[in-house]
Amino acid sequence: MVVKTGSRRSSAMRWTLLPLAIVLLILPQLIGIDYYLHVAIVSLVFIILAVSLDLLVGYCGLLSLGHTAFFAFGAYAAALLYLHLNAPLWITLFASGAFAALIAWFLGLLVLGVRGHRFVITTIVFAEIGRLIAYNWTDVTHGQVGLPGIRPPVFSIPGLVEIDFASRAAYYYLALAITAVCVIAMWRIAHSPIGWRMVALRENERLTEASGIDTRRIATTAFVVSAFFAGVAGSLYAHYTGFVSPDLFYFTYTTTMLIMVFLGGKGTIVGPIVGAVLFTILPEALRVAADFRLMIFSAILLALVVFAPEGLAGLFNRLTARRRGLVMQPSSAVK
């Protein structure tokens, strides 16, 4: 009897996703406390950010240290649209993503012709320019004071239902739905011909060019798409916190995203999701350690770098293969 590996994996994935979906849907009832819901919502925002960065870093092989700028630009776009035009979240989500994608496209025209350290340095400079604009264009951004007063949306059907997403439980479900849509969209992109070309670019750019693929076009596509979803995450974050400031451009956001991607498992969708959840919750859980919090967190990061260089997703696959006594083979069927 021959069982197709793809069918077995699809069946296993469905049985894994079903209980996960149930847990996510009842999570507000399970945890109850507003602070824990806050951490859950921030985790969802970082899931979108980490997976969007992974499209660029993990799949395309382009190390960007300016990804936080697209997140910040998306947040500012949402704030300005809401404060000046009273635009609802449904509009600011797309508009913020489109604004970040447009900036990425213009930037890509300038920087995607270079690779290596020059590309990395250029993305750092870009993020710093964004921060200086936010600080100094006070007529629009209000500088360090920032832009307060952004409100979560209210969904209303006259005479039937009205949902105010100012409630953390309600906003959790909103963030969960938006995150699910974004992750599914990025998963489809990563497993489409565009995603395969991204991987080809990462593995061998010259060979990819020789095969007739326009590598600059693929790099630009990855850059723009990743920026779009980062902008969406910025809009979701702005409506949740109700405030944006130049602090969103700080390099700490970029390092946090890179930790989530690399230690979660770059080049996968699941890895950055796990990394985003783990490295959002872990610093909060370690608050009980008081002065030793950063020391313990650093030790955990170091241990993961040493013992799981392929990330948590790769470590899980390796341990699962060992337990089942499997060896990587080119065969596509199991008898």
C-alpha cells in the first residue's frame, strides 16, 4: 500500500490547526485578564511583522534592517487618515499598506541594484531618515509629542448589532481575523511561483538570472509585498494603542523582528509565527525575575543560537525526524 506524503502532511496539518483555532477563539475566556489580552494582541501584530520580514529575509535572502520604517510609516498613515478624515480602520488598513508599499517601490528603485553590506547599510539609513522626518516635520507629525487620539473602530448595523472594538476582547478578535488573513495571503505568496523565484534568488542569483528570471523584479516584488504587510501591521497597532510617535522608528523594533524571524526559523511561515509569539510573551513572563530578567533572556537567546541555529522550526523538524527514525530521502512515497 502506498500513501502519498503530501496527503499525510495535509491531513496532519488540518488536525493540528483545528485545536489551535479552537484555542485562539476561546482565548479571551481562558485568560480573562486585560493585561494578558494586551500581550496577545501585540503578539498578533508582531506575527504580521515577522512573517512579512521573513518574505524578504528568509525567502528572498535580502537582509533589511529598515523594516521597522514601513511599520512606522503605516502607523503614521493610519493616524493621519483617522485624525483628519475620520477614516475607519477598514480603509486605513489598506491605505497604510499601500503607502508603505509605495515608499518601498521608490526605495527599491534606488537600492535593489546593490547587494550585501551596501544594501544593509542603505536600509539602516532609510529608517533613520524616516525617524528624522517624524521628529522634524512637526506640522504633520507633531514631532516627539506624537499623534494621540486614534480610536479603534465601531462596527454597526442599525437596529441589529453594534460592536465597539475599544474593548480588548473585541479588538483581540479583530486582530486575530486580520492576522489570519495576512498570514494566509503571505503563505499563498510564499508557495506560489513568485515565492519559488524568491527562493531561487536566495540560493543562487547568477544561476537564477541565467535561467531567464528577472531577479531585480523578484527582489522588488518581495520588497514591496513585505512593506505592504508591515504597513498593515502599523495601522492595526496605531488603532490599538491610540498613539504614534517617532519611537516606532527605533532600531530595537528591527532587532526584535530579526530575533523572531531567525530564532523562529527563517524561510518558513510557521517559524516566524512561533518566534513572534514566544519572543513577545517571554520578556513579559520574565518580569518576575526583576533585575535578572535581561540576563535570563540573553541566556535563552544564546542557547537557541548555539543549539538551534536553524531556528525553532528547524529544531522541531530535526527532533521529530529523529524520534520517528526517519532519514531525509528523495522518495515521495511511503510504503
